[in-house]
Amino acid sequence: MKKNDDNIIKKMWKTERGRAIIKLSIYLIFIILVIIFVNIASSMNKIIKDTKIVEDAAPTIQEMKDNLLKNNYKYTYTITKDAKKTVYSGEKLKKEEVGTKENEIETIKYYVNDVAYYQLKMGEKIEINNLYDGFNINMMDSEFILNLIKDKSTLINQNKKLKEYSYEFTYEDKNIEISLLASKDVIKEINILYDNIEYNLKYSNIGKITELDI
């Protein structure tokens, strides 16, 4: 079949009309290829441009940290030590917070400001000093944690709908592992393993707390 096609082309090339048809066909094929190339290039540029817009619009990890450092959110901190759990759940607004502490021994409601810790009982504030006994309070302080990893290298993994930022280094001569889980524009969770204690810190309603229910 190919040989017959070659013969037809040779016969056409021998005539002026045939040569014109062949040249026109080659020209049309060239034009079609150019149009296809231009369309592909245009589509690729649009994809790149749209992707760049999405990337530019997405908040950086630093912006997400800044949002959390406004200290305006609901939280649930689950601390696991020697297989025993203690849960602190509440709301934080600037330098004040109110919440509930629960473990196998007690359940209390508490209030914290930049001066002292209080237990809320029968409408009264009773100052206490054992609210965080046995735990490192810095590991529940979002500002301290984010400053701690500020200049540390991170390993980024996509975990389903969450992006995970992982850190491993030495703090006060002990190994520490920290991971931040972020969704869209907010940090949802911070997990810490330090001194054989696990700190699971979950955040919600970031930027939406206007007053505390004390």
C-alpha cells in the first residue's frame, strides 16, 4: 500500500497541478501542526498561571502560625503520661482562658490569666497551683511551641486532607518530636512527644472567640 502511495506521489509530482496539490497539502499540514502547538502552549500557560494564583492565595505556614498566635480559639489538649490521660478543654482569648480539666481522679472547671490559676467552684475563684502538675506547661503554650520550631527544618507530608509539618531535634538535652497538622488556612492540631509524655493539642474556632463564659 505504501509503495502504491509513493507511486501516486511520484506521478503527481511530474505534473504542475500535482506539484501544486502536494505543496498545498504540506502547507496545510504545517498550519494545522502550528495551530495544535499554539493551543497546547496556551493551555499549558493557563494551567501554570492558574496554579500560581492558587499557590499565591494559599497561606504560608508562617501566616497560619500568626493566626494561631492571636490567642483566640477553642482548644482540647489531651496529655498522655504512663498510659493515663488528662484532658484540658476550653477557650482562650488573649491572656485569659477558661476550661475544664478531666482525669481519672477529678473534674474541675478552671480560669487562667497572666497572674494566676484558679478553680471555678460555686461561682467563686479559688487560686490553685497544681493545675498542670506533672506536665511541662510550655508544651501546651502555642506561642512557645511555634517559637521553638521557628528556625528548625521541617519535613512536609500530605496526610489526606491535612498537611503535616514534622520536626525532630533536641530541647534541654532531650529528644523532642513535634508535628503540625494544617487544613486550608489554619493549624488544626499540634502533636508533641517530649520526656516520654504525649501532648495532643487540637484547635478550633480560631479568631472567633470574643468573650469567655466565666
